[in-house]
Amino acid sequence: MAERAKAKKSAAGTGSARGQRTEKGGARSSKKGTGPNSGVPSDPVEALRAECASLKAELTAAREEIARLEKRQELVVNRIDWVIDSLHNLLEDEA
């Protein structure tokens, strides 16, 4: 179970199954990483499907982050506009 968690974390960090093999030690771990409970699919098609699903999840998270940042930017711009308007009003009142 601990190996699966490590494999998922390394897959999230590297974005590919190839990165998992290099972190585990290259050719020495090739027999370990192909078992049914290793977290790495032995079929290349399944590995690509898993990578595709991982990339889709990453894309969704990135889009959510972009939306959050755009909303934050809008709030900041609105606050700056309010400060500028307030300063203009102060200058007009003094004149």
C-alpha cells in the first residue's frame, strides 16, 4: 500500500510513468513495478490511459486555479479603482 502512495505522488510530480521508474532505481526495479498491486499498469495502453486521466485531472485543477486567480485580479482592480476615485474626490473637495 505504501508503494502505491509513493507511485501516485511521484506520478503527480513527474507527470509520467517513466519518471516513476527512474525514481525507484531504473532497471533494478523493473520487475517490482510490474506486479498487479504496484500501482503501475503493466499494459502500455493502460499506462497511457492512466497518464491521460492524470493529465485531465491536472488540467481541471489548473483551470480552477486560473479562474480563482482571475477573480482575485478582478477584486484587486476594483479596489484600486475605488482608491483612485476616492483620491480624486478628495482633490476635488479641496479645490
